[in-house]
Amino acid sequence: MRKFKTESKKLLDLMINSIYTNKEIFLRELISNASDAVDKLNFKSLTDESMHVDQADLAIRVSFDRDARTITVSDNGIGMTAEELERNLGTIAHSGSEEFKTENAESQGDALDIIGQFGVGFYSAFMVAKRVRVVSRAFGEDEAHVWESDGLEGYTIEPGERAEHGTDVILTLRENVPGENGEEGENYDRYLSEWGLKDLIRRYSNYVRYPIQMMVMKSRQKPKPEDAGDNYKPEYEDYEELETINSMTPIWKKRREDVEDADYNEFYKSTFHDFEDPARTISFHAEGALEYDALLFIPGRAPFDLYSKDYEKGLALYSSNVMIMEKCADLLPDYYNFVRGVVDSADVSLNISRETLQQNRQLRAIARRIEKRVTSDLEDMRDNAREAYERFFENFGRGLKYGIYASYGAKATELADLLLFWSAKEQKMITLAEYAKAMPEGQKAIYFAAGDDRDRLSKMPVVTGVLARGFDVLLCTQDVDEFTFQSMREYVARDMPKVYEDDAAREAAEKAVADGAEPELEDRHLELKNVATGDLDLASEDEKKEAEEASKEHADLFSAMKEALGDHVQKVSVSSRLVSADDAPACITTEGPLSLEMEKVLKRGPEGDVEGMPTAQRVLELNAKSPVFAKLAAAQEAGDADKVKLYTGLLYDQALLVEGILPEDPVAFAKNVCELM
Ligand code: ADP
Ligand code: MG
């Protein structure tokens, strides 16, 4: 027996026990080797005319014997001589395939598609096999040789028999290990079945470019005998048939114009288990330092678990048509976690284990490019297929908003223009850019209102007040909306008509345009303002003066009201939002960073409504023109403190109700209302 070299032994041990986390990949490795062997023969025959190889015969065959507990992977490829068996299988981490590739580097062109490169894949067989036997006959040789090993100490090489050139790798599987103490056992028997092997072949090696064949059991009806009577019952018989299991041509390697949409859709549905066509298919081939093909899909609907923590993002990663990883998470940013697809690159450097492929420079480069492509495709959809985009946004928009929020606004540059919000004015979904473009002259901010119901929002006095001034209000109904806006702070609207501060400059510019110059454009920084918080600074000089006068005149009333409400409000003041007699008599606004809506969202959150939670700083704003205000003022004048207190409480409670917040003491509220009646 020849012994494995010491380093080889250590490596083998490492391989079998820790590098591969997933035992089932052994089949993928053996099939990849078989494919390489066939590829080498094919390549040689293309360059050497004296060789007679029928391309149609080239194939890989997988079979199993349940009684003998063996799996055999055979190929009619180039085979190995005794020396090659020694060199390639006796030395771990020696790759004959890598050598072959280098030797033929100059002439290989497209003809060669070698998968192997590290010289370790073969040994993964020992994860499932207690004994591996390799019978091989090199092309052009008369003799065959048998390499055999138990994967522990060493191996033997002896002369053997094989009718044709090629290689058989025969694994004798280990015994099952029963589960114990709650730990899972090992079931090697599952590989000894037709469906088990078919499943592995389709999963990992579906796109290997040579046919992978299996003898499969089928059933058919026996021919009806001539003398069958009236009571003849059809009889069935089992028979074996050679079937090609893999589909071979990877659709992502084809050029876009050569593939029907229907084929892409079919591939998407069968590969990613969706019953709906994708909303968008993106395919591209990257050249240059890093070459790869990518085929990406934006699903037509969100998978049910998209927003659960069990959802795993990622693209399937292939290297030379062989699957390396089912879901490579590093290829997608979180906010594009809905994208499904395949990336295939012969260049991706795989570290020693194909399972624990680490984040590396190449992957990051691919990920960046993919992100850009997805962004530009979404932009294209937004601009040219609005209906489809709105559907997309309904499904996945929340994730985009969350992406901005989670990056503390840093991702807004990429994502803000992909967002849609409901415009109270237009009564449809619009982008922030569209909002900015439609702003009347003099509007300095983007206004929004947040709450869970669009209808209720559109009737809120703080909203109708802003609308009445001619400014649109975005009605935001998702929890994440306001948090997203806060993390963005502002939106930069590109190519807006330039605003001239001084008249001379404006006139000069107007004249220039009249003379045929292009109007000047500028980027405008627009603050994102919640209509229910802080000072919107919308009042005209006159309105401000009026409000100031009213405050002064009714100073006593306001302090009495503040006293009545105590800590519930920060202050009571004259509203600059509610300015006409028809507007609501009062509204609640907030000061500081926390709005009422955010307070609600936080209370619903995992922490719940706990002591010490930050609360919104409420302000009770009064409409000084409303008849209710006049009544209040009269009561104050008459020195009717009880009435002032009653009215104040009612106003406050009903203003909260409008915001969708229950009065703190609903019973008292109801009682007070009745008293008035
Ligand atoms: P790799 O495929 O990365 O080169 P492996 O450990 O899988 O490494 O295989 C080692 C080497 O053994 C291969 O490079 C190849 O030269 C040789 N080999 C393995 N399987 C076959 C086969 N079926 N036919 C011919 N050569 C093979
Ligand atoms: Mg290999």
C-alpha cells in the first residue's frame, strides 16, 4: 500500500471532517470531475484530427446498487494512466485539471470549460464513502488501472480491466448512524435511491454541459393479448430506460435576444418556486477583469415570509455551470432582498471550501454591479411602466424605505427617487421629484402627514390647512414612512428652476430667457416636514400679526387653558395652520423630534407602552377665527372658570380623536359631551 503524504493526510482529515458542511456535495464534485474528463477528451479531439471521438457519445453516467451499497459515477472521458492516478489522486491538493488548463491556456478559447482547480473535490467522496475504487483507462492506452482507498492511511494501484477509455468512481457508502441524545444521525441510504440521486443531480449539476444519464425504472402497460376476453384487465410491467437527468444549457449563458420571455418566466417559476411570472427579468454579461453572467428577477409578488426574520435573501452562485451556493447573501443589499436569480462566474475564486465561500473582493465587485443594475431597471420601470412599478412598490417599497432608515439616511441618494407616496392633491402615487416639480413658486419644503388611514389623514385640519394654501401633502400610511423622512432630513430636487433672491438678478435672467437662453436650473434642498409638527412657517406677515395680537389679547385665556390641561400639553397657542372660520376649532401638533404618529408606532413596537417611553410634546393650537373660540373667550370674560375648563377638556379630547388617539378618560369625555347637550 502506498501511504498518503503526511500533509495530505492532515488535509484529508480536515476535508472530511470540517471543511465541507454539507455532505451531499460529493456527487457534485464527482460529476464535475467526470465533466472535466469528458471536456478534456473533447478538447483534444477538436485540436487533434487523428483522434476519432463522436461528440454525441460523450456522457456521464450515475448508477447505484442498493444491496452492495455502492454509487458509481462513470464517464467516457480522457481517463487516467497509472502515473496519473498516482499523481492526481494520491496527492491531495494536486489538480490535474488546473494543470491541463494552464498547459492549454493559449489554444483553449471557448472550447474548454474546466471546473476543477483545487485538487480537493475528489476527496469529498470520503464524507459518505468508507471505500472508494477508481477504475480508469486513459485514452489511447490498452491497459486500465484500479486505484483504491479507505481514505485513512493510503491507497493501492493495481492493473485492472475496462472495456473503453474513461473512468468509473465507485463509492461504497458508510453505514447509517442512528440519531442519539437529540442529535441527528446520518442517513447515507438516502443516496441509494433513484429520486435521491436525481434530486442531487438537478440541484447541483443541472447545467453541466454533458448529459448526466441514469437508468431509471419505468412502468408500462403490456400489450393486450389477442385472445383477451371481455374481462381483460390491463397488465403492467416495469422496465428500465436510460434517461438524461440534467437540462444542460444554462439559460443565463444565452444571449437575451435568443431567449423567449416565456422561457425566462418558466425558468424563474420552476427554479424559485413561484406561480406568478416575474415583474421584470434582468440579464447581463460582464466582461473585463471579472467575467460573469447574471440573470436576475424581480418577483411579481412578495413571498409571504419576506418581512419575517426567517426570510433568506441571496442569489444562486454558480461557477462554470456548477452550483456553489444556493443563496449567496453577499450578492444583494438588504433593501434588494426580494431579487432572485443566478450569478455564474468561472473567475470567482473559491477558497478551499466551496461551502464557506467568504466575502471577497470579487464578490463585492459583482454585488456592486448588480445593485446598480437593479436600481437602473427599477428607475426604468418607474419612468416607462408606471403601473407595473406601482405594483412592485406595493410589494417591496417598504423594504426600500427601510433601507434608507437603516442606513441613517446614507442610502437616500440611491433610493429616495425610487419611493412613491400618495399625493393628497393628485390623488395618486407620486415620486418626490414629481412632488418638487409641481410645487408652486415660494414653496420651500415637502409636506407630509403620517397616520394609518389615508382617508382620515386627508380630513385632518393640519392637512386641509396646508392644502388650502395650495401646497400638496403626501399622505404616509406605513409605520416606516416618518422614520425614513426623519433619517433623510431633506430631499435634493435636481434641475429645479432657479430662484432669484434679488429682483435685479431675476429680471436679468428673465430677459436672457426671453432672448433665447435656456432657463437656469439648480438643485434645491427641500426639508421634509410633517404638517403636524413644529412651526411650518406658512403664515403671511398679516396672519402672523393677527395671531400675535390674538395671543396678547387672550393671554389670560391661554394660561387658564394650559392650567386646565396640565402636563398633557406643552402649551396652548393660536394656530397659524387653522386660519379661517370654516377650519376646525383646534388641533394637536407637536414640538421636537417625536410626532404623535411616531409615538404611536413606538408604543406598538416590541418595547410596548412602558413607563419612561419618550412621548411627543403636544401643543393645543386654537383657531382664533372659529365660533368656538369666541365662546371660550366669552366664558373667560364672564369669569366662568368651570366652563372654560369644560370646553378646554372637550377641545383637547376631540382634537386627539381626530388624530386617531382615544381620549385618556373616554367616560369623562362622553359625560362632558352629554352635559353640553
Ligand atoms: P480538481 O477537480 O479541483 O482538479 P479533484 O480532487 O476533484 O480536484 O480531482 C483531482 C484530479 O484528479 C483532477 O484534477 C483530475 O486530474 C483527476 N481526476 C479526478 N476525477 C477524474 C476523472 N473522472 N477522470 C479523469 N481524471 C480525473
Ligand atoms: Mg474536482
